Amino acid sequence: MFRSLLFVPGNNPSMLQNADVFGADSVIFDLEDSVHVFEKDNARNLVRNYLDRYPALPTRILIRINASDSPFFEADILAIVSDRIDSIVLPKADIHAVKLLSEKLRELEKSKKLKKKISIIPIIEKATSVLEAQEISAFERVGGLLFGAEDYCSEMGIKRTDSGLELIYPRSHIAICCKAANIDAFDTPFVDVTDEEGLERDCITAFNLGFNGKAAIHPRQVQIINQQFSPSKEQIVWALKVLEAKKEADIKGLGVFSLDGKMIDKPIIERALKIRAMAERFILLEKTDEE
Amino acid sequence: MKNNLGRNIPEGKRVFISSKEYLHHERHLIPSKIKSEKVRFFASLEEAFLDCKIQSGMTLSFHHHLRSGDFVINQICNLLEQYKIQGISLAPSSIFPEYNIASLINSGSINNIHTSYLNGPASEAIAKGLLKGNLIMQTHGGRARAIESGELKIDVAFLACPTVDHMGNGSGAYGKSACGALGYGMSDLMYAKKVILVTDNLVDKLDSYQFDHGYVDGVVKVDSIGDPSGIVSGTTRITKDPVGLKIASDSAKLIEELGLLKNGMSMQTGAGGISLAVADAVKKAMIRKNIKGDFASGGITGYHVDMLKHNLFAKLYDVQCFDLLAVESFRNNKNHVGISASRYANPYEKDPIVDKLDVVILGATEIDTSFNVNVTTDSFGKIIGGSGGHADTANGAFVTIITSALSKARIPIIKNAVTTITTPGEDIDVLVTERGIAINPKRTDLLDLLVNSKLTILKIDQLLELSHKICGVPKTPENTDKVIGYVEYRDGSIIDSLYQSR
């Protein structure tokens, strides 16, 4: 469960050295689109050395490698697979690419004697992969899906709009597949890094469709994403109140009870539990207590 | 001889004791000028220069409101060269790289310098030991104090003035070279033995002015006093650097958590990118919480003007305009108030503006584990700046916040001991970096307020250790032991010495 995934170009030393300071729940070091084709080996070496030697790494590390049909795929995996990374973000993913990467990871985890199992976050950015999202999300090594709206729109021959109406179907489908598979659903980045209000609106839309996080392409987007994908103060207060009332109801042996004139039953209690879990995970409880 | 901060000070100099030491001393004032003659209008700067009978041992002063675009100081320097005058003390309020004084230092025409900021070829010449006398780096408030007390005796002040009227009154608000407030020239105007206003815009009558003709001896009209593009930048901009924005965002949160975001608040930020980002973040928080502040002060930019326009502050106290929006506001808005350097920051002034500040945001080239700050030299000892109002505002403000990246060009900014002390650690309360915030342990009141903070609060030693882990431990460059000048604290005591580069 994490809210923000900050993309950092793999060939930019000054951005690498500060990747941990912006409060992102996870950082994606990018070897793909933000790295020019002439810089691929440089980025790969830089990221590997950074991961091996830098004393202040982000807490959760993801690497976006190049696509499985690119000439850089194998070299990327060989270079960056280690116990320091948590997930590989796979662009242009389809079920075959996911299986191929999973097999490669299995071999490398064994040969490198890794202590952890590296998960895969496929980017759903092709029409076929939107349709395959259910199968991909159910694949055992997949930890979440990331929607990639730019490539999706290019393939569909459609333009992105402020309302995001054209993305309703793929977003909804991806979010539902993720929920069904009990994995994370990450929304596509918001590309105008100067439009904070637009980003807020986009986060709210994604959240309401069922995403639990969103990719950021600039550090200044991280705080807004974290805020929008966190429960609000009011929600946390409500959840704690519900769970406190449940304790009393349990003593009285009540399965359904009333709070502030509203009926509280199992689905509502589950929602309250989820909110409390998020508040604990993102260290939001104290703040509510104080205020 | 060592001062209270353990810095070597040559015998005979007044040693720094503490930033509050001035409270134990009386204000010294020389009589300000009483002038009987009418203001003379000279046909050329050369004529005025010759009339002043400038000779060896004299002190000439200038303000720096024309900043990088100043033609006046350069023209006077040309005349010093032309007439082969030696042994002059130069006392401009700041020295920019565009000022052509390095050759005069080399030739011995200038042998002492008093200023509050120094950068460029002149600093390189001084670092090589070419200045025959001393360099005295003062604070803005300290310079005003030194002039009014007679410690810094000014023989002739050549004061650039964008508009002058036929009475001899001067204003910075009007004219093709308008620069806004003229606060740094006010002490020179009032206490210099002779005052020459140099303008490129002579008008019949000024209804409002900062320079009163009662102090003015002469006026010269020249074709141009400066290059407008260098006088004020067209715009000042908030940093786009993500690290700078993170520091600014955390600083604004800190200001809020310390309870400083309240009705009637007062604040000063510089015109640097991070400082402006802090101002912007505070502005948003003020709007969100419907806060009405009392004043913002110091060097004023369009961002401050915007806050005045939106009634976030009732007044701007402006000692210097940094951009065109500030100049325009200074001209048109009665709540945008010009102040003198003395009113701004002189420790002996009654109620100087800096003493009323709730919070000031400042930068640092280096800061040490005792919170002493260096903004005078780089880590190699080369002079790259100076206090300006740093030490003044740090002393006056209730909370002084230093914002800086943990390292600059791979050099950690935190040191065990700074290369040069500009501002004593006793006046620095907080360091905000991208990886954590350090509170001066003397400020237990602030630490108490931050007990439940979600901001990353660390000890400054922990930040030092972290920066060493990231950057490695830098070697300490060694300078020679030849003293080339002094850093003078605002009360006139010597807080540190400056040494010739190796």
C-alpha cells in the first residue's frame, strides 16, 4: 500500500542523490523513456553504483527497465537486480512480457542468491494490455498495475482532456482488476507539473475510481498525491469513532449498532478498519489526536 | 588575542563579546550636517570631483542601489585614476563585480575598503593581499552605526540619485534609472562632510523625496547614472529546484508549527530563489488561514508587493527594491514605506525594524555545529559576499531560520567550525535542509513547540554526520596567516579576521 511513485531519470546524478528527500512512498529509477538511447548504459551503471554505494537510499525502490522487446531489456535486468530493489516496473507490458520477466527474475534471484522476491509492476499502456489487465493482475509476481495514459492515448489516437473522460474505461477496468487481485492500483502521471489544482482534481478522480496511488514526474507533485490518496482528518476521526463504538457493541453482543443516528454494519466497519490501517501506515494518527 | 568566539583578532582591535553587548553601550552620534550654502549645480562629474579637492587619506562613499548597473562609482574610480590620486579609503555600501576598482587596488589608489558586501575582481585582488590597508566588512546596520558615530568618517559621498529637483532634493522613485528606495545612502547623506548627488533626471520640483536638499552640497547631471537592466532585475523568481522547493515547503510548515503564522505577524525573506519560495509558501498558508500580517521588510520584490496588494501585510518597510514591481509599488503605494539603513538595522536606533521581526529567512555559505554562519567567504577563504543585513536581522528577529541544501557543489555546508564568522551562532535558531531541520539547543522554547512535529528534527551534529556520509569529509583548505581585513559585527567589534589566500 503506497500512494506516490516518483519517477527519477536514471542518468541524472543530482536527482539520484536527492531521490529520498521528497517524501515519496516509493521511487522509480527510470532507465526507459527519460533516458536517451545513447545514455542507456550510462544510466544503468549510474543506478547500479548508486544502489550499491549511496548511504541515503529511498525506503522503497522500483526500477523502470526498458521494454521486453527492446535491445536493453536483458542488460537492464542483469545490472540492477539485487536485494536493494523492491520491484521492477515493466513498460509496454502484456502477459507474455510479464511471464518472460518473471522467469528472468526467478533465475537471477536464484543465481544471485537474493534474500527477497522482486515484484513486477507492469505498466498498462497498450490497448491489448488493458484487455489483459485481469490476467496480468492475477499473475503471482505482480504487485500492482500502473496505468500509462500517454502511450494508451497515442495508440488509441485520442487526445487527453482536462476532464479525463476518455480514460474512464481503462482506469476503471484497471482499478477493478487490481482490487479483484488484491494488489495496488497506480494511476498515470499528471503531465502538467505546474498545475497543482489540476493534479488535485486528477488525483480525486483516480481515487474515486479505485486507485490507491499515482505516479509523479516531478518532486513537487509528491506532496499533493500523498495528501489526496490519504484519508482526511475527518475520515480518520470518523473511523476511530466507529471502531470505538464497535468495541462497546461487541461487549453488548451487537452485530449491528447505531452511531450518530446512522446504522453501522459490517461493510462500514471494514471501511473504518481500512482507513485506520492507512492512517497507521502513513503516520497520520498523531496529527488527528493533536487536533 | 582571541574574541569570545575563539577567533584570532589583532591586538588593539575591539573584540566581539556577544551579540547583545551593544545593550551595555550608549549611542554615539556626531552632529549631522548643518549647511548654510545653497546647493551648487556642477556642469560635470569631473568639475564636482575637482571641487571636492579629493586627496590622499580621504574616504569616499557610495550606496549600491544601482547594483550591477552603477555607472557612478566607476566614473569616480576613473577620475581617481586619471588624477593619479593615491591612498583613498572607499566606503560603498556594497561592491559588485561590475565595479572597476580592482585596478585601483593594484595601483594603491584605493588602500582601505569599508563595505557590507563584496564580490568579483576586487575581492580577488584583496584575497591576493594587494590592498595596502584593510578591508572592513560591515553589516548594513553596522555601517549606519559606524557613520553616525564618526567611526567611519566620510569626506565625500557621491550618491547616485535617479531624480533630483532644482532645490537639490533627490528621489529613487522616478526617472529612467529609477531604483526605488534609497535606504543605504541615508547615513552618508546626513553625516558625510560633503554630499554630491549624481543624477540623469533633473526636474523642477519633487513633491516627495528621500534625500533632503538640506544635506546636499552639490548636484551633477550626467547622461546616465546606470544601466537600467543592471539596476533592478526585470523579475525575481522562485526557485524551480526541487530541493530548494522542499526546503521552502518545510520552512513554511515550521513557521506554522512554531506559531509564527498569526495575525500581526512580521517577516523578512531575501530575494533568493529559496527565500522567495518560502515567502510564496507562507503566502499560501496566510490565505488559507485568513492571516493578516503587520509588515514584511528588507529588500523588497514583486512577491512581497503582491502580498501587500492582497492585504496579507499592512506595510512593506523597504530599504532596497530588487525588481521593477517593487519600484513601481514604492512609487505608488503609501503603505510601501522607504526606510533608511539605520531605521532598518542600526542596533542603536530606537525600535529598528529588525527588532520587530517575528521571523527572518536567511541563507548560509557555511554553518557550524555552534550555529555560527558564514556568508562572507567560501570554504577556501575567498570573499564572495558579506553580511548585508544578515547579522542585523538574525539578531533582531524572534526566530532566525537559515535555509540551505545540505551540500553545495558536493561540499557539505555544515562544518565543525566555519571558515569565517559573519553571524554568531547565538543569533541563529534554526537550520532547514532538505534532509532535516536542526534547532539551536539554546532555543528550548522552539524545541518544546516541535515535540510532536512530523518534520524531521535532528541535531546539527547528526546532519553533519549525514552530510559526511553522503559527500565524504572535506579537507580544510589553509590560508596564510596574513590578515587582509576584518569582519566587523554590527556593534563595531571584530567578530573575525580575513586572511590572504594561499
